[in-house]
Amino acid sequence: MGNKLALRSLRPLAVVVITVITGLIYIACLPTARADIAQDLDACDQKALDDASQPAEAITACSHVLQATGLSDADRARALTSRGLGYARGKVYDKAMADFEQAIRLKPDYLRAYGNRGNTHEALGEYDLALADYNHGIELKPDDYRLYIGRGNVYDDLKAYDKALADYDHAISLKPKDATGFLNRGNVYNQMKAYDRALADLDEAISLAQTSALAFNNRGNSYHGKEEYEKAVADYSRAIELDSGNGIFFGNRGTSYKDMGRYELARKDFDKAISLQPEASAPYIDRGDLLLAINQYPTAIADYDQAINRDPKSSYAYSGRASAEGKMGLSARATVDATTAINLNPDNSDAYWARGAAAVSQANYDQAIADFSQVLRLQPENGLVYSYRGRVYLEIKAADKAIDDLNKAVDLLPLDAQVRDYRGRAYAAKGDMDKGIADYNAAIKLDPTWPGTYYDRAMLNQSRPAQRNQAIADFIQVTKLAPDDATTHDQLCKLMPLDGQAQQALPHCDWAVALSHGDAAYLLDRAYLYLWLGGWQRAVEDSTTVLTLPARGTAATAFFTRAYAHERAGDAAEAAKDYTAARAIDPKIDERMRTLGLISGQGEIKPQI
């Protein structure tokens, strides 16, 4: 079993990214003064504001109005703004901006144009320009709640949550019966992980807008954050009933199913989300995360590839691919992808986790510690990361730092047996045997099926003569839980003779050799036991086999062991040849073998562990 650090996936550290549609905030239209074209202008506005219509319908209707002669500046500004809205809905942002700017030139105080231009700046990530438009709109009409909603949305994008909440608060004070302020404020609380506050707001939003699919979706996000997955699934399902064409809702429900371990249902939802949003990257990331969770790494990488093709700036697509590559042992590729993810988003904890895991596999422990520390900067209450960083400290023999981290991990994950096991290792490394044993005992009580803790307790006890029987019992328990572990059988091969059980040790020696496919060290351990049992010829055979292997560092020991067997069998000539060969390779071989009880020319063996 050994002490080699091996990262295992206890729970995914991945951040659940729930997409929330805030949509464009539509500022109310000014009435037209032209009765003869009022109907066409109304149709233009209706198509622009109706989510059920296609963007092209609004563009066509409004372009028809703009071809009319004799339009007033106000009417032209109105039609341009509605057409711009159509272009924005179709993500033709350059034409949308051109229409909004022309409308503002025609009517510099046209609030609707400023509001929708602000929305478009936000969609383009031009947050300073968006804020400028909303600020100007608020100067023009400080009591319009929709402008505060729009500006709050920008602050939300910028993660300036206090400012976003202040704007949503003000919007709600201006329009307490409109669901939008509650819905968006609830979304901010979700991002702040203040889920109970989010639920209060979203309950109110649903009471005000009982057929709002978005409100149910966002409340599902709150329940998901609280790990109340059944309630989350119920809300996402209601959102889907209200709007079955929105792939985001299927993706969110799939994420809850995944975290519940209901992988088939999750796969169906992610497949549906992809069919509804074939050009979006997020559904492929979601499905890739699922495939990663069920160990289908090549297929997961294929989905992350699809996500990157659709959005080359998607940090989470790169970090997901890095995690899958790391699981496949492709550490160098994982490091490159994780670094790309970090460059795209320095707050992506998944990326630091993936790069840290890759660093561990490459024995680059300083990098691993640095990356796990970054994860803890972003997730300071993540007990698993404290546990893994503690294990790395243990690997570099920094026992005090390991204990500090593992103490925090135990506080955060009091029922995790392996955290206790690793803290036991840290105490043992520091020489505090009693605390080490206490942690091993606690770990076994928490999880009596994990073989590693029995192995660790046995390794600690085997050097304590009074606890040798317990060590043997623990090693035997490991062979029951992990019967194919050659290392444990070899430990029994060496330890049982010291307890007067040399004959009972022999089957374990045989298993160690067989399971390791003839490992040189295990062959020598069996040869040594044969010396104990007086099986001189069998000791000669095992030593001779070792000498045919390419293993480094075993030849001198093999020659000496075979020499000793020849000597005890009465073949002095062969013994002399092998002693000479052993000493030629290692002039200090006699001194080294003496510690094992093998002394040339005299006495019986007195084995030492």
C-alpha cells in the first residue's frame, strides 16, 4: 500500500455554474404623434418586445416603418430603437449600436434609446459604457425603476454585489409589485451564497409572476446551492413546463441530477440542452463534467473540445479538459490547459485544482502547494483541499504544516476517514505514535472497509514488539480487503517469522512474488525466509532468479544470500565464489547483511525488520 501520495476524487471540486438569463430590459416606448403610421409603429414595437417573435420579424417590421416618408424625428427615433432591439436580440450588435446611436442623435433625451444601448454595451462586455448610458438615463428620469435594474445588472456582471443590491433595492422601492427587482436581487444573493435571502426574494418574484420560468429556474439555483436537489429539480422542471425551448433550464436540471448521482437522467438533460443550444459552449461543458464524474475521460475531453471550439475563451472548458487529462495521466497537457484556464479567469478554482493535481503527479510539490493555496483563497472552507495540501506537506516531510492543514480538514470534514488516516501519518512522521494510532483507530471506526488505514496502523505497530500481533492482524485484514496487493503480502512475509510464524509466512511470500510478477525485492525476501526455514536449495533458486533480472541494486544482496545458502548447505566452494562476487560489487556488503542476521562463516540467522 505504501505512502505514495495518490490524488483521489472524493467529491468534485468543480464550481456549479448556473446560467441565469437576465435578458434585455425594455424601456417603454414613447407614443407616436402620427396617426396614419401609428399601426405600423405599434407592430414594429410589438415585434421588438415580443420574445416569442423572431428578431428578423422585428427588423423587417421596423425597416418598413423607416422607409415611410414624412416621419418625425421622434417617430424615426422610436422605429430605430425598436429595430436596434431586434438586432440586439439577434446578436447583430454592430447594427444595433448604429440604430441606437442614430436614435439618440435624432432625439438626445430619448430614454428608451439610452436604456437599450446600455443593455447592448453590457452584452458586449463594455461595462463602463453601459454604466454611462444608465447613469445618463437616470439623470433624465430618476424615478424609472428599469434603469436601476439595468445598472444593477452591470454591477452584477462586475461582481460589485453591494452596488448591484443597492440598485435593485431602489428599483423595488420604486416598483414593489414588479417581479424583476426581486428576481435579479435573488440572483445576486445566489452568487453571494446567501441562499436563504435569495429564496425569500425568489418566492416573492414567483408570487408576483407565477408563470415566470426564469423565476422558477433561479429559485432552483438557490435550492441547488443549498444542496436540496429534489427541490431544485422540481423548480427546474416547472421552468421547463413553462418554457420547454430553453436549454439552460435542462442544463441546470441536469446538473442537479448529476450531483444526486442520477447520471442517466443528467445525460438526457444535457443531451437535450445541446440539441436546443447547438452553438453554445455551456451544455458541452456540463456534459463533459458529467462524463468526467463517471470516469469516461476521452469522451469528456471530446465534449470540452466542442466547448472550446464554440468559445475559445471559456475558462471552465479548459479546466474541465485539464481535469480529464490529469485523470488519464497526461500531466503535461493538463498543466497547459489549466494554465490557459487560469489566464482566462484567475478566479477559476477548478483550474488551480487541476494544475495542482498535475503537479503532484510530476512530484512538483512546490507548485502543487501554490495551486492548492489558490483554491483555498477562493474556497476557504473547502476541507478536501486542506486535506490534499496537507498530504503534499507530508510528502515533503513538513509534518507540522501537514498537521495544521489536516487539523482544519478534520474540523471541516469530521466524518471523512481518510482525512483522519493522513493526519495519523503526519503524527507518525513527527514521532507522536500515540496520536497517530488514535487517528488510525478513529479512521477505521469511520470506515472499516478502507484497507489503507489498516496498512498504516500496521506499519506503525510493527516496530513495537508489544504490538506485533496487532500489526500482523492489520496486514491480514488488508489482504482480505485488497487481496491483490503484493506489498502487504510481502510485509507479512517479513514480519510473521519474528512472531514465530515462519511457516505461515511462506504463502504470503509466494503471493507477493506472484502478484508482482517476480519482483526482485520480493524474491529476495522469500529467499531470506527459506534461509530461516532451512530451505537452502530454494533460497539458492530465488537468489539465482534475481541475478537474471535487470533490477538495479540487488545483485550484491543476491550473491551474498546465495553464498550464505551454499555455505549452510555445505558447499563451501560455491559459497566462496558468491561471497567474492558480492564483495566486488559492494565492499560493505558484510556489514549491511549483518544487520539482517546473515554473517558469513558463522551462526544462525537472526532476522531483523
